[in-house]
Amino acid sequence: MGDPKFPRRSYDTPSHPWQGERIKEEHALVKEFGLKNKRELWKAKSILRSYRKQSRELQARLRTGEEQAKVETHNLLRSCAKIGLLPIEGATLDDVLGLNTETLLNRRLQTMVYRRGLAASPNQARQMIFHGHVSIDGRKVTIPGYILTRAEEEKITYNFSSPFNDEMHPLRIEAPKVIEARARRAAREARREREEDQRGGGRGGRGGGGRGFPRKATRAVERVKEVTDTVVSTDLPERPAETKEE
């Protein structure tokens, strides 16, 4: 059991400390989701690794016709659907194997506060949660990594005692403008990287002709769509003619 004062580590570290591609990917995710450090990323990966391990074991047990495996499969799929990782109906164990780290990070309270427009950036959302400005269904939550369920997703609000409840608060006035500007900048960067990739990478062919650009550009476009769909109620103004020529 162990001493309760010294709980065991709840995540697994990478098997090798120096892997360039992994380190680059982790840096991008930490920056995109406003994580404090890589431990939070490793915790998310460990949770998904546990789900995938259960899925593989259950698939092997189902081939033998075990009845208990059917019950555990139903419970696993229901648990994943409850926190929004899988659809409520029609999911299979193969879908559990296809889950990625971004899917779980998108269910964190910090990410949801930012995506719903309550904060101008993921880092600001983290600070607001720590300071007790965010509540779920009237209950104050101060854990940025809290995994939201589908029922709690629509109940995120400012805490009743928070000054952010005032509609004239500077944050609530400036946040939409900041989000729109970041959406435009992300769209520009995605388009520029797409053009560079079409020209062959534009970086001297290093890394196989820019094979890493399409994934980054796709992620930026998806982030722009999510922000604009949840925060900006009207279409963004048309870009100037000289900007289009870029």
C-alpha cells in the first residue's frame, strides 16, 4: 500500500530522454494548451495509454467469448463517452485505440475556459482557475487539469464572487478582440506554411522537404475554427488587399 504521505507517481516518463521529434512535439503541445510543464502532458499520455491497454486486453478476451469482458467493454466505452473522448453511441474498442493526446487535452477545464471565450489565452485561463474565478454548476474549481464531463461542459461560468461577472470588466471587453486577432494570425501562419510546403518546404530540403508542415498547418486551422465557432458570432472582417497579396 505504501505511506499515504508519499503517493506513487501517477504518470510514466519517456523511455529515452533525448529524442528530437518527441521533444519538439511536446514543446508544441505545452505551448498550445498552456501547460505548466511536461508532467501534465505525460499524465495525459499515461491516461490514454491505460485506456488503450484495457482495449487491447478486452479485445483478446472477447475473442474467447468471455461474458465479463462484454460488461467491462461496455463500462470502458461508457466512461470514455462520459468525458467526451468518444461519441455516446456507436463507439468500439478500435476507437479507443485511435485516441490521441490532443483529444484528452481538449477536455481539460483550462482549455474549455479558453475555447468558450472566458479568457483571452490558455495561460490566462490557467491563472483565472487557480485564483478561483471559474465555477462549474455553481461549484468553484481551482484545478486547471480537471477533466470535464459532457454534462459539465455547458455549466462553466465565472464564480459568483468574481469581478469578471461585470460585463464592463476590461477583460470581457478586450478578450474577443484579442481572440479575433490571434485567429487571423494563426490563419496567416497556416496559409504561409501551406504555401511553403507546396513549394517544397522552402528550408533547403531539411527534414525531407518540410514533411512536418502539413500537420502543424492543419492543427492551426482547426484551432482557428474552434475559436471562431465558439467566440466570434459574426464573420471576421475582410482582409485588406495588400494582406491578401502576401
